[in-house]
Amino acid sequence: MALKNYEIVLVFSLSKGEEAVEALKSKFTEMISKNGTLGEVEDWGKRKLAYPINYETEGYYTIAQFSCEESFPAELDRVINITDGVLRSLIIAKNA
């Protein structure tokens, strides 16, 4: 079982409030922890978006480092895409 290192950037919608952002953030960090090793989680907080997404001009940014098997990021991306409250996400495979 070879683990690869990844980084994920999540931009959450602020339309349902800070509590909803915290709930989503904990949902995804728990999912990562169950399927791999969660590293550093960095909250950038509320930021102005470069362009409106779904008529929203601000989002809550969170960046996390994790390592897992190669099959898990596809499943994580699938769950993120069907979850309300996530404006954008990006999963990046890192070297070493």
C-alpha cells in the first residue's frame, strides 16, 4: 500500500453562515482521516473571490495536506462535487 501526498483547496459558501462552513470542513477532514493521514490544515478564512460564483462574491478558504492511496482522491472529489455549500475545490498530487 503505497501512500501518495496530496493537497486540497476547498472554497466554501458563506450563504448559510459560519456554522455550515465548520460542519463541512469537519466532514471533509474526518473523511480524509478515515481514508488516509491528515497533515496540516490551514484556514485562510473569508476572502473575496476573483469573480462571482453562483452570485456569491466571498468564500471561506481551507487548505489541507494529506497522504492516502491513489484511489481515494477520486472518491473525495466525487463527494465534494455532490455536496451543497462547496463553491470550488482542487486536489493536487504532490511530489515526495
